Amino acid sequence: MSRLGIRATNDFAFLKSFGSPGNTRALTSLLNAILQLPVPIVEVTLQNPFNLQEFEDDKLSVLDIRAVDQHGAIYDIEMQMSNHRGLVHRLVFYGCEIYADQMRAGDDYQQLKPVYAICLLEGRLWDDSTRMHHAFRLIDSDTGRCLTGTLEVHTLEMGWYNLREPELATASGLERWVYWLLHAHEYEAAALKQLFPDPAFVQATEALERIAEITEDKTMYDRREKAIRDQKWILSSTREEGWEKGLAEGRAEGLAEGRLEGRVEGRQEGREEGRQEGIARGLLEGRTQGRLEGEISLIQSLQRIAGVPVSTGFSLQGCSLEQLQAMSAQLQSQLQNRLRTTPDSLN
């Protein structure tokens, strides 16, 4: 027997494991582990069940899983393999969109059902907290009153997770699921079922087994893995090259300007004092200019990748750093969506 070798955090594998019509037990268990609702979810009905043909034909616009429970509450869960700017805003936007889409002409607002938008992130979202699970609700900051039964956004930063196998016996349901998601590919199927004998886990494990065995599923999985690697490499190398080029040029220009200003001011207030102040100021301005040029280079590279008209450096020079960062964030989001909807685009 060999290892499964199928990463459950691959969005195709995640969708097959939890978004297939026959796997609602696994999905229900995962949702209960994440949300810890006062009344547990008994069963869910998939609103967008996974269909390989639709996935392969590029008709599936969003790689998420949407389900409704026995009370009408709506759950939207997705797997993100990397963090990118604008992710939090996108989660809030889609959560609000799902909530608002419930209304039809003549409907009563009181008929609106709760919406839970959930994002599992393979990496980290925030570096100032090691907490893995964040639950965002509409709460009055002064009184603590919560608008229950409306909208919640949940994030799981699995990059903070470091539980080891011997600790699973005393782990929570959520911790056990996260361990399974991160490490299932390292085990043989039989060993994984022995480690996680609960029927919900067995159901998800068998889904990974089928991916490994069925030729067309394995082909699609491998394409997604390649696309993920290529996209990460493109974004990483593009940003690094743009940043280094802009920073190097900015430092050189800043140092030259600082020396010049230092000489001028030195004649008035003392040569040494003026030189140091000028160099410091020049370096500061140089670093700022370097960041601007780095963002411009990144935007132009992303535009080339996206196949859209490339802006000239002159047209971008009038933008502030914040405006440039917003533009590059939007382009990265567009490329991320393209990756999620066109698995063959980078083959």
C-alpha cells in the first residue's frame, strides 16, 4: 500500500470531498466543528453540487460549496491555498451578496435566513495573532449586543496549526478536521481510516481514494496542482523582481540626492550635520520612490500576465502608493479568480 498522495487542501480535492452529493455527512461534520452552533446542524442540502463535467468545461464560476440546513440557514465554504490582498473584503462582499440574494419582490425581511461565509486558508491571514479560527459577527462595540441570525464571516488560518498525531486523542473536532485536511495525503487510506474512524471522516477519506484511482479525477487534480504552483511562482517572482528593481533604483537616487542636499545644507549649518541630514532625507525619499517604482513594475507585469493593455510608466507615476497598491491588488484578485475558474489556463 502507498500513501494517498492527494492533498485535501487542493480546491478540486476539497470540492470533491465535501461538495459531492454523497458526501453531505462529511460536510455537516466539518461545518459543526467550525461553527459550534447552539443547535447543531443535522443535515444539509447542496445548492451547487460538484459536477466534473461543469468543472472541466469551465462553467463553474466559483469554487465554493454552498449548502442549506434543515432550518434554511445558508453556508458558503471555500478553500484558499494562498493569501492575497483583498481576500477579507471579498469574503465580506460575497457573504453580503448571498444574504441579499434571498430577497424577492414582496418578501418580508423577517424571512431572511442566517448566512455563514467560511474561508479555510492553507496559510496565514494575520501575523499579529496566532489564533487559528476567527468568527466575525455584527456586534455593538459598546454593549456587546449581537445581531444574531444575520451574517457571520469565519476564517481558519491553518498555517498556525501545529498539532501532532499523538495529540489527536484529546483534540477538538475542529482540530481533528484541520489535521486531516493538512496531513491526509501523507497516510495510506487504511491507516487514515484507522486514525479517523468516524463515518464522516471515512466518507471524506474515501473521496480522496476515488480521486487517486479514477483517471479523469486524478488528471484534473494534477492540473490544479500544476496551476497552483505556477500561479504562486508567477506572483512571487513578479513581486520580488519589481520590488528589488524599484528599491535598488530608489536607494541609488536617494543616496545621490541626499549627498547633494547634504552638501548644500552643510555650507549653511555645518557640513557634517547637513550631509547626515540630507542623506537620511534622501534615503527616506529614495525608499518611498523605490516602493512606487516596485508597485508600477508589479502592475505592468500582472497586466501582461492577465493579457490586458499594459499601462505606461508615465501614466502610473501620478498615482499615490495607496492607489498603486489598490490596482495591483485588483489585478491579483482577477488572476486568482481566473486560476480558480480556468484550471487549464496555465498549462
